[in-house]
Amino acid sequence: MTDQNNWEEMSDDIADISKKIKNNISGDENIDDLKDSLINIKENVMNTFNKLAEIVENTLNDEEVKKDTLNIVNKLRDEISDIVDSTKDKVSDVVNFDDYLKNSEEE
């Protein structure tokens, strides 16, 4: 399986989770908690990858290996950050769409 397929599967999994979240959300408090959790996840992931990059920077002596490793770490950090942002956006879109539907039904 290629890396692209792995990322596509991860994206599909996130979309499935978003659908499940949509079906289980029962109030603004839960939505805010979910958004806060996603923000915390992103911050933790960023901190972890930054620490990993610092470890690589401080421990590897071979400059070529160090450069390649840091490149991989940065790409992974960015990709995971994008996934979390995408998930947060999907949750917001679902919630906003549900609010729109509720408002349309009330009119």
C-alpha cells in the first residue's frame, strides 16, 4: 500500500468520525469541547514533533542524514496538523449546516 493510499484511508476515517460526531452532538457545549480537544491535539502534536526535531538536531552528526530526517519530521508534523485542521473544519461545517437546517425548519 502506498503512502498516498494510507493518507487517503486516514482522511476517510476522519470523515467517518465526523459523521459519527454529527450524529451524536447534542449541544453547543459538546461542540465547544470537541473543538477545544482538537486544538489541544494539534498543540500536543506540534510540541511533540518540535521536540523530536530538536532531538534530531542535537544528536545526529551526519548533516545529510540530519537534513533528511528533519525534512521527514516536518512533513509529518505538517500533514498531521492539516488533518486535525480539516477535521475541525468538517465538524464546524456539519454543525453550521445542522444549525442552518434547524433555522430553515423553524421559518
